[in-house]
Amino acid sequence: MKRYAVRIPLYAAVSAVIIFFSGCSVSVGRTERTVTVNGSGLVAVESDIATIKLAVVTRNADVQTASAENAARMTRVQTAVSEQGIPADKFSTEGYSIYQENSYVNGRTVRGDYRVSNGLVVVVSDMDKVGSVIDAAIRAGANELSSLSFDVTDTTDAVREARVLAINQAAEAAALLAGTAGAELGKVARIVENSYVAPRSNSMKLAAAADSAAISTPVSAGRSDARVDVTVTYELK
């Protein structure tokens, strides 16, 4: 799993303020001097897992016929997915529904066909197989592909690296401010951290048509960003 460290420009991402607290006791005054800075670390990680959400939709005037046809097609879809090397525990049914598509004409209800939809969620851990899994499912009878999203299974190292970058940036900002003000940095008095991992525009919506089975589906996994933001307070000497 490749990671890409991104250094955020110091003056663009770091805001700092020097705060002086002056004692106001009449007897002995004590001054506590601190500097509080913000730091950010960003590490890009290549996605290594994909989640495909597709469905088989059938329509018929007879609900049993629509349901039976749907079941047969979904069985073929699941078989096709399995033949792509996807284990059975990596796909599951989601969102099974049956309803009649009625319309209203001149104030009257016009009965339409029954619509049966059976959703399937497929988790793929081999990025090279994502396109072929989609193609195989469409050829087998899937006619709706609602979403394709990517994620990272383990972000521990990326978050750790982003944390180091954030702390180093905060320390650099604090040293610059303290030196400019004629002071020296002391001990760290307080650290507040906020971390998260988010996809970098690597989720997309697709609409699969039955006649698109002959076209190979190109897939680019993209990356996710592991970001850590810190607020650090240093004592000043």
C-alpha cells in the first residue's frame, strides 16, 4: 500500500497566536507566557478495497412471473461474480423490494406492471478485478449499478505519519513565532488532535445498460487522505 506525504504550506495552513496572561494580584504578580499554534499533516493512501452496489430489476404484469425472473437472473449474477474469484462472504443481498408501478390518469388509478428489485453488494479487494466483476455482473443480468466506492483497509501507518507531520509543523511555527518575539520555546503544555480519513473524489455513480456488456469498464481506484490536525500550546521561556 503506497502512501504519499503532502506537506501543507506553513503560512497557508498554520495559524498562531501568542497569548500572554498577566497576573493582577496586588501582592505578587505571576506572568504565564504561552504560544498556541495549529499544525496539519496529510498523507495520501492508495485505495485497496472497492464496494460495488448493483441490482437486478424485472417488470411484469404478473407479480410471480416478475419475481421468478428476478430470482433466476440474480442467481446467474451471483454465479458470475463468484467465477471472478470473489468469495461468497464478500457479497450480500441488499434492498429487495416488490411494488406495482401505478399511474394516475384523469383522476383514476391505472394499474401498471409489478417491479421487482434485488440489490447486491460486492466487496472486491483486488483493484485489478473491479472492472471485470462489473462486466461479468452486467452480462449475467444485472441492469442497475447504483454506486462504486473505494476505501483503505488499514490506515494505521498513514495516520501515524500524518500525526508526525502535524506535530513537526506546529513545532516549526511555534519556534518561528517565539524567536521573532524574542523568546524561547519551553515544554509542551497541551495538545489537542483531530484525525480522519476521507476518500479523495474516488466515489462515483454509474448507470449500467444491458447493451453495455460488450464494453469493458475502466476503473481507477484513486486515493484516500489521512489527515491529522493538532493544536499545540508551548510554554515560553
